[in-house]
Amino acid sequence: MRDTQKQDNTMAFTETLTELSTDSKDIKRKGWKNRITLLLKKNTRLIKNKPCRPSSADALHWGQSLEQLLAHKYGKAAFFVFLKSEFCEENLEFWSKCEDYRTLSCEKEQKTTANSIYEEFVRSEAPKEINLDYLTRNAITAGLSNPDPELFIQAERKVYSLMENNAYPRFLQSQLYKDLCSTAAGKNKRSKS
């Protein structure tokens, strides 16, 4: 059940990011603070599915832990928007891809995905290179010839820790998070009336 929920959240997160990209003209005109509001207001497909929309309780719940935030598709999308504003969204992208990678059971798919993750995030001078120490990077490089589901686990933990101790506390202090809490609270008041 938990794996299915993670896959649903990851798929919804990917769909949400795609939808954010498709409204690029609107996004270019508006600042990053409005991106999540745009997501909440303009996404008609998700609006019909009201139980998935964040409530004020959801938004406040995200403040309890990074794990709680990333378990909710809108929380994950909001955190991504915040990380993008700080030019470090590759950490969340890497973590998400590693989570997906661990669920793969086909060896051929594991090998292809492992190489893709390596090329995009791990190798030196990668387009979205994440900050890894020499030993971790070399362990991944050595494991690419015969990848297993745990290949990226050490790097994933380091990136998660970095997000948890660095970016997440800043997210909670950000105007974006405060706006989300107040927007969600206002929406709940209107829906109860």
C-alpha cells in the first residue's frame, strides 16, 4: 500500500511539474511565489478531485517533518518551487528518481535507470550534478556495472539529510509556505460556509 501511495505521489508530482511548465507564459509573468497559487487555481483536473487538494491542516502538517511534506503531492510540489527559487531543485529531483529506482524489479530497467540517474546527477560535470563526496560518487560508479536497488541509497540519504537540515527549515520560514498556510486556511473557511 505504501509503495502504491509513493508511486501515486511521484506520478502526481511529475504531472504537476509538467502542468507548471505548460503554463510557462503565465509563470514568466508571475513570480515564483505565485506558481503554487497558479497550480492550485488553474489545475482544473485536480480541482475536481478535492480530497487531493491541500487543506490548512495539510499545510500545517507539512511543517512537522520533511517526510510529511514529501508524502503529500502538493507539499512536494510546493517544496520543489521553493528549491527552484533557491537554485537547488536537483536535490529533490535526484531523491525522487532514487525513490522510483528502488521500486524497479526488472534488471534491464534498473540498469537503464541507474545509468540515467548517474549521467544526470552523479557524474562529474553532470547537467544537474549533486554535491557528493568522492567515496560516495566512486561507489556508485563502481556499482553501475551490476546495479541493485540499493545502489544510490547512501547518496540519497546524504541528499535527504541536506534537504532536511538546510532547505526544509528555510522553506518553513519562507513567504511561500506562509502564503500556502493562509491560502489553504481561507479556502477551508469558504468551503465550510
